[in-house]
Amino acid sequence: LGLSVSADGNTIVGTNGNPFFGTPFRAFVWRPGAGVVVLEDLLVALGAPNAAGAGLSQAVEVSDDGKTIAVLSGQPPFGPFAGWVATLPDVATSYCTAKTNSQGCTPTITWSGTPSASSGAGFEIATSQVLPTSSGLLFYSTTGPDSKPFQGGFLCVAGKVTRTPGQNSGGSGACGGSFSIDFNAHVALGLDPALVGGATVWAQYWSRDPGSASTTNLTDAVEFTLWP
């Protein structure tokens, strides 16, 4: 049962279950790319261990920006009841510095949807303003961020780096190429055991740029945490 919707319609909160039929009420949140997620499980995965076992039963209101949720704990009509306010972090944030390519364009990383360890689709990471018909790929780490000189730009991820399959940017014109990948679909392949609910990921696009001294280009980077 949905009880409240954010202004843009991209966050719905409410409650599932019925204790009279043996299934307790559990507060949920829905977002594109993640589907319906039990709010208590989400908060624990995002770093709020005090939510574990809190009995969050009804998400009754969400703010216009979809980040702040008013929640009740306790099972109606039995109680006892307590009020909670849960604040969700941004879905993702950008950081580090992109490298200007040989055509004078600076590719910037973007995203849409919600990162999820279980949905199988719906979180696209993309970049545009890259050279047309060039090869490239997204690489990522679950170790941490970085910002150290690399190939004339900056390497923005730390520790062990995992590369996704190569892509072709397509397009035409000086900076008419683009790359994109559905990261949730990549998670669903099961190739990386580190990609579980609650894991934080740092990711960056790399591509070929023959006119550059290093013959390569790098975007800025994105940080996000996988929903359960």
C-alpha cells in the first residue's frame, strides 16, 4: 500500500503485509531501478545499524525531494508505536576531475535510476562529449576513491580495479560519441562477488583519444552504494 509520493514521482513509500494473515507490516520504499525495498533492510545496508530490528512498519510520508521519510514502528493495531525520521543519501555523487580531450571537450560522467544488488536493471552510468567511434570502458573499485595523476588526467578509483566490457562510442562530429552501461545488469551477471547490497562503488570511464599525448581520455568519477 503506497502512502506517499515525492514531488517527481520517483520515490514512493508505504507498507506491505497484514499481521492478521501472518505477515507483519513492513515499511517500504520504491525507486526506479531498485523496485520495492524493505526500508529497514535498506537503512542497515546504507550504514544505519540502529535500524536493524526496529520494527519499521509504516512509511507514512516522504519529502518532496524523496530523501526524508517519516516512519512508524510497531504493528497496528497492537502497538506500542514510535516515530522515526529516516534520511536517505543521494543516489550517487560525482567527484574528481575529468580530462579535456584532444578536441577540447571534457566528458562528464552522469547517471540515472537507482543502484541495486538485486533488481537486475535500471541504473545507467553514462558519459558524452567523447570522440566518435572510439573504444572505451567503465572501470570501478569497491576499495575507495582516489585522485592521482594518470595518463595526463586523474585516476579516480583506488585499490583493485575491475573493468567492464569494452564499448564503441559511435556518433559523429568532433565530440559526438558517448558511452553508457546499466550497472545493475552488470551486477546481475554475478561476476564480482563484492557487488552486494551495501557495497560502495567508485567508477570512472576511460576511452581512446589518438590525438592526446597519452592517446587516452578519462572522465570524472561517480560514487554510489548498492541498495539491497
